[in-house]
Amino acid sequence: MTLLQTLTGTPVGHPVVADANQTKAIYEALMQPSEKLRQVDVVDFLQQQLALADHESCDVPAMPEHLEDWIGQGVGKVAEQYAAYLKERHAGAPRRFFAGRSHAMYFLQHVAPTKLVDGAWLYGMLPHWADYRFHGLIRTYLEELGDGDPALNHVSLYKKLVADVDCDPGYTLEDEYYLQGAIQLALGQHGTEFLPEVIGYNLGYEQLPLHLLITSFELNELGIDPYYFSLHVTIDNASTGHARKAAQSVLSLMPMGAERDDFYRRVIQGYKLNELGVCSTSIIKSFDLYQEVVAMLERKRTFGQHMHSDYCRLEGLTINEWLAKPEQIPGFLDALLNKGWIRRHEDPANSRFWKLIDGAGAPMFGVFSEYEKQLLWDWIAGDRLVEESAGVTSNAFRFQFRSKSAAQQELPSSVEQIDPDLQGLISALKRCAAGEKMSLLKDFMCPAMHATPAGLYATREFVKVMSENIKGLHE
């Protein structure tokens, strides 16, 4: 059996180890740092997701030779839609996606499980680094990893974004938000068995969606650095970027014989996997400010229900008594309103409650994260927030962030010197045979490791060897 026959064969089923309905469990198992710890069998999980995706509609052309034209048409349509959006904003229309900063931060939280495994579906392509047919897919993965540059590594960028705005949820999201990430990780773990599906998934994921452009624009408007999202606008372009590489990879790896039609059928099945789970626009639409405020206070009350002195009562109950039961939180908010501690639809700084949690000397300083405070600020502001979001603000058409030089974002040399994983990798590379080097580097480029100092170093070394190999082929 040839390599290509092996790669295009029908995936073989295996016993189920992980419950296909427990996507977070699968996600976490596949995010373990070593291959031995990732021994969770998810082939049946992938088969189940493919069966579900088969019912989704799809506009991929019936003939793979038409893919590049199809991509170009799609980009043209998105460009027209974005131009219409900008025209609306210039005419005074409010933001389409985010009512305020808390809404945007909620979005960043809930897409995090997917963004933190960016590119994972291509991890299984690395063993084929010497085969030129895989270079488009592998280059895409390496660029997702920033070629080992922390300033360009997509996972590093997203982690920094979440840290900068302090919106790490700090609690477990619902299972549904892990589905796309689990699919990506599973495809990366079984890239050989599911090669056509990986190619198809990559084809779908690397297309430029309208929501990416609008998200970048509105995050910038709200004072949140959009670089992670704007980077995907440029790197996924249909001219020379990931979208074009995705189409070329379909043709490069397409069998020439009788298996051709079945291969392309499976490519389309893989493409449809992108339609499963909760999409970005659905997450944006699901945000309910009041419900998020209540849910946040319900989570906080377990830490604060015994921490308050009984100096004051609100409608006959102490603060500790109000916090004793989760179902009392809506009533607690009403009591704060009735007593004038919260003055809605005004500047939140006018509210006594806000002065308790924000600013120098605030009695509850540090109790709430920036996201939690933003929820409270936006809810208290109420109609003021709606008024501020209407029309074109002074920030809407002005880019507020400037790229930092790579030198400013490099890992400090002290980190590289003391990181035990990196030191272990360097020592292992010195001992290993030349033929084992790429396999060793690959292990450190897995989704769980590639954004670490060791993973970034491994990526740089992998890129160097692969570039030398390509150069040698051309000489």
C-alpha cells in the first residue's frame, strides 16, 4: 500500500473512550502536553460529528478545480457587505455587534476555547514536512504558530488579549463552547486517518467571514486591541494567504485515480464541520447584560456571603443575608436600586455602590475583575450606554493601537535561561540523531505546548530545517 493510499483510506473505527457528548472532557484530554497523556480515543467522536455535519448545507463547488474562483467570489461578496456596514456607520448607525465593552469582553470569553487551539487541526500534518504536497498545510500551521515568534503566535496573542482586558472567565463555560475546539484538536490528533476531512475543515476555516471584519472594527472602537482579529483578516487573504493555500492543498493532495471522488466527498464533509457548535455571531446575539450581571453576582456570592459586617440593612436584610441564597440576587439588586445605592441611567460614578468597588480607598477594591466591573458599569449606565453606542464616536474610524516592534514582545532571555522545558529540549536536541530531530521538535509544537518558550524555540528550529530542505530541493 502506498503512502497516498494509506492517507486517503477510510478511517478505521476504534472503541470509544471519551463520551462523545462530553466535549469539554475531550478538549481537556487532547490539550495535555505530552502524547502519552493525550491517549484518549476520539475517532468515534469525529465520526459522530461528521454524521451531524452531513446534514448541513454547503456551497463548495462540485468540482475542485473551481475552488479558487469560488474563494475569490466569496471574498468579493464579503468586501461588498463590509463596505455597506462602514457606510451605515458613517451615516450614524450604532455598532452592529457590541453594545458596550462588557458585551465585547463576553464575546472574547466565550470564543476563547476555540481561539486557544487556533490551527490545532493541522498539527497532524507535521510528520509529512518533507513531502512538498503538504507544504501549504504545514506553512499555514507554522504561521498560526507565528513561526516561533511570540509576537505573532496566535495563541500567545489571544492569551495576551484576554489578560490585558482581564476577562478570563475564571469559571467553566458550558460544554457547547468547547465543541469547535474539540473538533480541531481531534482532527490534529488523527490527521493521517482523516486527511481529507482535515483539508476540508481547513478550507472552510480559512475563508474570510464578515464577522471578523466587523469584530475588528468594533473592538478598536471600544478601546480593545483588535490585532488578533485583524491579523486573521490579512493572513487569511485569498491572494497569497491561508485561503489560497487551502484551495491549493485540496488539489495538491487529491488522488488521481478511482479514489478521487470519494476523497473530495470527504473534503466537503470536513468543510461542513465548521458549521457545528455555537458560532461567533450566535455568541454575540446571546449576550443579555442584566442576566450576566445576575449570574456574575451569583458566582461571587459564595465568596462574599460571610465577609460583610452587619453595619447596614437593605429592606430588612443584612448583606450576608442577601447573599445567602442565589435566587435572592435579583431582589438584592432591586434593593440597591430602591435605596439609591445604584442610580441607573446615570454616570455610574454617581452611584454609591460603584464607589464601594472602584478607586483608591474603595472598601471593596480588588473584589471584582475588570470584566465584572465592566458588567456593573454598563448595567448601571443603562440608557446612557445605548446613547453612547448610537452614532459615530470619535474613536470609530480612528485606529487606536499601534503595533509594537518584535523586540518589545520577545521573551526575556532570562525566561529562556530558566525554563526547564526549553533547557530539556535543547539538551535532547544535542543528543538526538539528525533523523530524529524533526520528530522531537514536533512534540513541542503540539497545541498545548507551542506557545510556551520550549514550543516557540521548537517552532523556530522546525522552520529552519524545513526551509533548508526546501532550499536544497531547488538547488
